[in-house]
Amino acid sequence: MDNLSEKKYLYEQMQSIIDERRVLTKIYTELQERLAILDEIPIDQQTQSTMLKKEAEYQRYMLSKKENLNGRVPYSIISLKIASLLKDAGRPLSNKEIYELIMSKDQLSLTYKNLTMNILPRMNKDSVVNVEKAYRGFWQYRRK
């Protein structure tokens, strides 16, 4: 083989390699694009589900705020429930008995200390609520 024919053969081989490389590059870029599309789908779904969870959480918060379910129970409701408990009992009840009855019957969010230190003494001073202190640690329904 002479130099000229060998050069021609080498150029043809180089050209076929370049063509093959172009095809492989095209296939590689198509695969990369497909992979990017597949990666974007779960991210969008995750983002969407995260946003929905946040929206649902916000709605629950707003509903609880609107309905006043943030753990606080108004004094008026607690005092009326305690007064009805004492009236139904017909006898003086201890602080502990009142607390246990309220927690089991009404399931209010209330601590024992708050009941004994704040609510019951306030009820004793309140003229609207018919509850009075019978003796130390015991409360009764006030008869008119």
C-alpha cells in the first residue's frame, strides 16, 4: 500500500469514528434529557405533596383558632360544669374528686394545680356561680 492510499484509508477511518462519536453523543444527550425529566417528576410531586401538607396544617390551625380549641377552656364553661357536678353529687366533693370527675367525664385540658389554686377560689368569690367552700379542700353546691 502506498502512502496516498494509506492516508486515504486512515482519513476514512477517522471520519467513521467521528460519525460514530456524533451518534453516541446524540444518544448520550437524549438519555441525559430523559433522566432529567424522570428526576423532575418526583421532585414536583414531593413539592406538591409538601405544599398540600402545609396547607392542610394551616387550615387545621385556623379552624382550631376559630373554634378556640387551642387548649384553653373558658372559665364560664368550667365553672358551670363544676357547679353541675357538685349539684348532682348532693354532698361536698374534694378537690381531687372534682378533678377526676372533670377529667373523666368532660376530658377538659386542665391541670390539678390550676383547678385548686385558681378556678375553685374564683368560683367561691363569683356570685353568679353557686359554689362555696365547705371546708378545707372540699367544695359544695350553694343552696339559695
